[in-house]
Amino acid sequence: MHDAETTATTGGGIADRKAAALNAFKDLARDPGVPKPDPILVVDNVVRRFGGLTAVEVNHVEVQRGSITALIGPNGAGKTTFFNQLTGFDTADSGTWTFNGRPMNGVPAHKVARAGMVRTFQLTKALSRLTVLENMRLGAQQQKGENFWRALIPSFWRDQEEEITQRAEELLVRFKLDAKRDDFAGSLSGGQRKLLEMARALMVGPELVMLDEPMAGVNPALTQSLLGHVKDLREQGMTVLFVEHDMDMVRDISDWVIVMAQGAVIAEGPPSTIMSDERVIDAYLGAHHDAPLSESELEAQLQEAEAALEAEIHETEGTTPAPGSAPEPETAEERQK
Amino acid sequence: MEGHNPALTYFEGAPLRRAVIAFTAFLGGLIFLLAGPAHAGPAECQGLRGTLKLQGQPVNGAKIAVTTEGGQPVKEVTTNAEGTWDVQVDKPGKYKVTLDVSSLPQNAEVRGGNNVRTPTVYEGNCSTVLYALQAKGAANQQQQEGGESSPFWTQAAQLTFEGLNLGLIIALAALGLSLIYGTTGLTNFAHGELVTLGAILAYAFNIGFGLHLIPAAVIAVIVAGILGYLQDRLFWGQLRRRGTGTIAMMIISIGVALFLRYVFLIFFGGQTEAFAQYTAQPGIEIGPISAAPKNFVAMGIELVVLIVVGFALLRTRTGKAARAVADNPALAASSGINVDRVIRIIWTFGGAIAALAGIMLGLSQNLKYTMGQDILLLIFAGVTLGGLGTAFGALVGSLVVGLFIQVSTLWVPPELKSVGALAVLIIVLLVRPQGILGRRERIG
Amino acid sequence: MDWITIISTTIKAAVGVETVLYAIGAIGLNVHFGYTGLLNFGQAAFMGVAGYGLAVTVTVMGLPFWVGIFVGLVAAVILAILLGIPTLKLRADYLAIVTIAAAEIVRLIFRSVQFKSVFGGSDGQRGFSDGFYALNPYPEGEYGFNLGPVPLLFGHRTMWVLTVGWILIALFSFVVYLLMKSPWGRVLKAIREDEDAVRSLGKSVFSYKMQALVLGGVIGCFGGFIYGLGYASVQPDVFGTETTFYMYTMLILGGAARVLGPVLGSMIFWVLLVLFYNVMTEAVGAGLITFLDTNQVGAMRWILVGLGLILLLIFRPQGILGDKREIAIDARR
């Protein structure tokens, strides 16, 4: 579980990792579902329907180990739903996928996380009434003190707790949250919560980090630092799969891009050229400008907007921001959804 | 939820107000209309009467003795072939009625064991004295069932009818509860008290002011609607504005329920009462079903009200707005619906139809300060079965609950009938957590 | 007016049998609602199955007292598991409705004529507490002291119940304190905040909720034992939904998610209730209040409970001991 952490320092320089990742993608075809040299995640025929609406229908897709892969697509393309299927937060109607060769379909969310596949959420789920440090500690795995009987006798778990705390504090320093360690997470700004959520995910010791719109709702001033942290993950030997709308960011940090539209993977390719791909232009522009939106697409968009709005309301209502650190306004991107 | 832009409000006040008035007038007129024939039924009467039935069959030849409160004998009667008895008295007041248990059929006993009742006779009115009879032990019951198939089906039809009757009453109350839940997120534990309130208001106008039950009921429904409006205006709406969480509001509603329930106890007392009219109607038989005409009329009113409300939800602007708000308040607000106004209308209607449910419940059973509390769980069961927050789900769920409760008494002892219904609720949630008509939620 | 009696009963109410049994029930509820955010409205049922488990084992089956306690405990655990399986995967408001329904089912079965030979119908069961009082170390007599002219005395039987009760309160409070300081308690509190986040961090939310439900139920069931032993009887209607609601009032009054919140809440609740009731009854008896009769005074105090609950949640949802920033009350569904 802690491999990722340890390889962080032993691994080669930044350029090496990036070069290695880019090298792996060098001669790949740009077809959807193209096989990768060393895939960490392999997905086959995943289908998810809501009533009559097919939200996800992915035939085949692979994610290369040690790379930063972006998952992009127009609104309602089913990216978040696809994330939910893979991480066990929603049950797929059919399909199989393997993580490190291990079949993961039907595995409940907490076991997916334990296997080393950890996600974050589009709308941050900071545990508002726990302190920042408690949030971090919660991420650690195989805690002796999380067993009911051993919890009753502090001497069983105290040493481990100290170890965890030390690891948490190192991460907090890296994410520049150390000054906030004893504050309630609810008092953090939107961007700080994103950082906390990412740092907390790292406490799990993941091999594959799945970030659902890591930049959504983040103050532009924090964007660069967040980008740096995402790049860092690769340098530490982790694989990153992230959903993002902002093409600048995708171009900046990703090694490979997978494009989804209407639930299916329609194209793959390197970030520099993907946006000039015919199919991608069709998906982004054609669907929106030439042809009217299909009934199902409209519904998908509506549903996503509803879910986002609702969650947003709960989030903003449910927190008690400390004076002077109100959450940042959502980006235009977010509001538009 | 709040904080919408008033400029976005395009729902005009006038049509809404007209709709409310029209609806209330319609309701009132309806009750008057439907009550006409029923009123002709019982003639002028001052005394005590009742019907003895064992498993739907009349009990003939049971002896009943009526004395004054002081023990002065008034009259002894025996029940006729229809199982009815009737004692006219000269003076209003309290009387003591004793059922001679030894004169009952061998296999019958009084449920609860108490064979003495002390009803009050009001001037110019007949009070019904209730004796619930049951078979002694399960062995006798099986004999009867094994005998022929037709009594079973007769009983099944009868129970289905009674189940529909109960289900419709539950549906009236559940509709308001469900809409309030959908629009405000409030799981209102005080909704049962709104049902009681309706019954007690009608009772107050009926007995206290001496109005006939029908105008009394109309006034009670209107007053309850106004109180529903005020409740939201002065209390729940204020809490929402303060940003009180849904769970906090749920617990507050428990406080409100306790508060109201015991206020009712102080003003109404702990005894059971009946309305002045329609208490003792001789049953009529339609096919295999026998029931007092008031039950048919009540069901008619309930059905019509439910259909009108359902139609209003589907077709009128306010109704559509209400469903939109129930579905997603934020989205509704951003598309220009005045959410606060819709919620207030829902509270008004919810209060009014809950009150109507209470009156109907008081008509088919009796009035007690806990009547709403007693039915609250069944209302919740109906709402939950149908899917929390979906108006039509609440209707379906309530009918299922009502039917299940009554029909299950074919196999389950009546005292445990609610157990079956609640167990079904739990089992359905196991299989289909979102309820019958509910929608699955999305995550992320 | 008999002020001596009023003062005496009021002070005794701070530590009395009712305070003890409700405090224990509320400690269990605190684990459910305060720390884990589980809206359990069926806490009375846990007390009920325990009390009846004890009563039926001893009176109907003729087994010893300790077996009865064991049966009661097992019954509470089974009830928790039966309740948990269908409800713990549902949203909070569904859980509330299902637990309330389950509690009602339990109560209706206890009071049914059908099972009268086992549970004793609406009269309940009595005559099962001899085994408990046989262990009483207090010789016959009155215990306590006089506070000036005010006698504060308990009989030896009550003393024994109270001793056991307060030891249990201390024990359970300590257990809750230890657990909530531990990583185990941290997971519970995190579940209260956001289940999905906890899942994404590799914890089995269902398992922890079930553990919390069982723990709170088992703690609560001792409240049922204390009831049965303190009053030497169990009756079905004592374990109705209102009992659970009163426990919520106490919990919120004292402070949810605070170790001593439920204990303090129960003490204050009963002191206020007893004081109000005694003063009012005396006043009615002495003819000082003419617009109420004694029955209505009984109703008046529950009106005050309702009012108190409303005002508390509006103006001080964190209760007496709570930290406004860290209350479960405001957690959204």
C-alpha cells in the first residue's frame, strides 16, 4: 500500500517519469480502446442505463500505468457516471473491468479503495465537522484502532496513530495546509477543500488516483499549485485518471486523453493533437451547433445539472464557513452546468 | 430554497387565489350535495342504538340492558335479525349500557372483554354504542372458513371495501405530507396532529356551536387550511429562512406533535366522542358488501377530492409548479417559480385535506385526541411505500396500506393488522428502497 | 402547599430510577444519533425487548435472573441486526420511519391478546425481579440524609437499583468516551458527515453503522432492564414511541455528541418535569389554580416538553454541553 509513497523519492527525476509516460504512448494508434503497453486498468463493455437513457456504454478502454490520463467530453457524456461504475459507487448493468489484473466489477466502493484505486468527488466531500488532521488520519488504511474491541484499549493503537499523524502532517506541509491542521474542515475555502480531499486520498496509499474535476470551483490563484500536485502524483509513481473540462489544463498536464461522448469512448490520443481530431470536433461542436440535442442527451444534461445543483446547495448550506474565509465563488464552468 | 428573485415570479396572484376559492367552494358544495340523501336516512331520534356483528354477520337475539347513570333501569332489548337494537330515551344525559354476554352466540366474545358502555345521549340525537365482537379462539375461526368458500369471499369483498375506505383516508393525509416533504424536505411528525385538528375542529363546530356536521366539516376544513397557511407563514417558513437543517426540523416537528397532542388533550379530554350526526346508520347491502351509507358517501367525497387534487397537480400551473418544486427546489427557483409561495399553497392544501381526512376518520371510527398519532405511522407507511416526496406514489402507497391492513385480517388477528402493514413496509424497502414510484438517486 | 415534599421529590428526581433508565437509553441513542447520525426512532424497542426478554425468561420459562439478562441482551443484538439489514443502506429519513415502524411492531406484539400467555397482553409481566433483589447488599431500611428539614431518603430496594444504575451510567459513559477518542469513533463521526467520503477511503460504512447500531442498542437495553427491575414489572405501552422522543429531548437538551450530554439532559429533564408537576398539582389541590384539573396538569407538562424541544432546537441545538460548530443536528441528508 505504501509503495507509492516510498517510490516517490527513489524514482528518477521529473523528466524521466514524464518521458517514460510519453514514450509509452509514442506509437499508439488514436482509436478508441487502443491497447496500452502496460495497462493498470482495463475496461470491457461497461453499460449503465437510467430508465431508457444509456448513460455509459464503453466497449473497451485501457489506462497506462504511471501516466496522467485525462477523461474529457461534453456535458452529459457520462464521465462521472463512468467514474462511479469503476469505483463501486454505482452498480453497472453489465461489463467487466480489471485493476492490476484483478476483476473489480461488483466490488463495493470501500474494497475498490482498499485495492489501491482511490477517487475524489466533483463536489468536494470534506468532512466538515472533523478537523483537517482528523480528515487526514481517516484516510490511513489497516488501522488497529478502527476495530471495535481494540479501540477500547488505546495502547493497542497509539503507536500506529502517531505514525499516521506524522505521515498526515508531512502531506499537509506538502499541500500547504499545515497551518490549518486543527481547524474544522468546514471552515476551509473551496480550493483548500480540494487540496485536503486530494491529500486525504493519498493517505490511503493509492496506485491509481481518480480525480473528478479537480479544478472545478477552485480559485485561479490555487490552480497552479493544484496542477503541480497532480503532476507530483505521477512523479511519485502513481497513475492518475482525471475528468476535466478545462482544455488548457488538460494540455498542460496530461500524457494521454480519452474522449467520451454520449456514454461511449469516441477517440483517444495525445493532448496536443486530440482537439483537432474529427470525431472530437463533431462531439463538441457538431452535437451542440449543427444538430439539435437528442432527447436522451437533454435528459442526461438535465439530470446532471439537477444532481450538481442539489449537491451544491447541500454543500453550501451544510458548512459553517469561518469569518473571512468564505468558499470561493464557483467558476463559470461549474455554474453553467 | 429561499432568496429567489421576486422579479422572476411570473405566477400571478389572482388565478391562484381564484383556484383556492373555487376548490374550497367545490369541496363544500360537494359535501352538501352528497350529504343530501344520507341526511334523509335517520329520522328524528333521541336515544341509543347499535349493531352487533360477528365477522360481518349480524348477531340475533343478544340481550342489551340500558340504565341511567345512577342505575335506574330504562329498557331491555334484544337485537333483531339484522343485529341492530334501539332504545329511545326521554332525557339527554349519560346512560349505562350492558351487553349480556351469555346471550351472545357460543363462539362470540366482546373484544377487550368489557361489556359495559357509558355513552352520552344529546338532545335530538342518537348515539351509537359500539361492541366489537370476535370469535373465541382461533379454532372456531378455522371451522367457519373451512365450511364453505362463499363466506370467505364475502368477507374478502367486505374487507376490501373497508380497506379502500381506510386507504382513501390515509391517502388524503399522505398527499399533504408527501408534498410538504417534497417541497421543504420536512418529515413532519406533526402531520397526524393536523388530522386530529380537523376532526376536533369539526367536532367543536358540530357539538359546541350546534351546527349540522356538514357545514361544520366545511368550516373545519377551511379553518384548517388557514391554520396550515399560518403554520408555514409564521413557523416553518421562518425556520427555513434561518437555514434550519432538515433533521433539526424533523425533531422540531416531534416537539410540535407532542405540544399539539397534549393541547388537544386539555381541550378535548381523554375520552372518545362521536359527531352528532350520522353516528348510527343502519347498514345497506350492495352485493357482498354491507356498510352504512355514510361510508359510501365518505368514500365518494374522498375519491373526488383526490381526483381533483391529482388533476390540479397535473394540469394547473400551480400544480405543475408544486411538482417542479418537489422534484428540485433549486432548479424550480432558478426557472422562475416562486418557491415560497408554492410551499405556502401546499401547506394550505395539505392542512385542509389532512383535516378532511380527520373528519372522515372521525365519521367512520370515533374521535380521540390520539387519533392522528394512531394513524400517523400508516400515513408514513403509505408515503414511504410510494416513494418519499412523490405525490402519486403517496396515493398508491396509501391504498396499498389500507387494503393490506383490512384484507390481512382474513388471516391475521385484527389487533395485529398494523403489524402486517408495517412489516410489508420494511420488506418493500428492502427490495425497492426508493419506494414503488420513487426514482433512484445518482451519486457524485 | 407542601414545599418540603416538593423540594424532596424534585431533588430525588435528579438521581431517581427514571433519570437513570432514560439516561442509559439516551447514552445509547447518543451513539446512534449524536455520533453516527443514525436517526433511530426505535430506541424504546431496544429497551422493550430487553425488559421483556428478562421478564419472560424468568416468569414464563422459570429460568434464573442471569439467564434473563443474557436473553434480553441477545434480543437487543438480534433486534439491532434485524433493523440494520434493511435500513442502514437507506437514506436517513427512511431509517427514521422504518425504526419507528419496527418499534411499533414490537410494542403491538407485546400487547396482543394472541401472545398473552407469553407477554401478558396490555398488563405486561411482573414478578421477575426477585433474583435481582436477592443480590441486594443493603439491609432493609432507609438510606440518605436530611438536607435541613428536607428528607432525601430512598428505600433499600430503590438504593440497590440506583447503585447498579449509576454504576452502569459511569461504565457506559467511560466506554463511549474511550471509543469516541479512538480511530473507531473517528470513522463513526466521519460517517455522520458524509458516507460516500468514508467509502472512498476504504472503510465499510455498513459494517460501522451496524456496529454503532448494536452498541447503542445494547447500551439502551440496560435502560429496559433498569425499568423492569426498578418497577418490578414491564408493560408494553411504556416502550412506545413517545419514550424514544423523550430520550431525544434529553439528548438534545444535554448536548448530542457529548459524552455526558445524555446524562445531564436526563437529570435536568426529570428535575424540571417533577418540579413543575408537583408545584402545579399542589397549586390545583390548594385551589390556587382553578382553570386546570390534576389530569390536565399531567398533560401540561408534556406540552412543556414539546415546547422545550422546539425552542431548544431553534435557539440552542447544541444543548448545554455542545460545541455549536460540531453538532450532528445540522447535518444534511
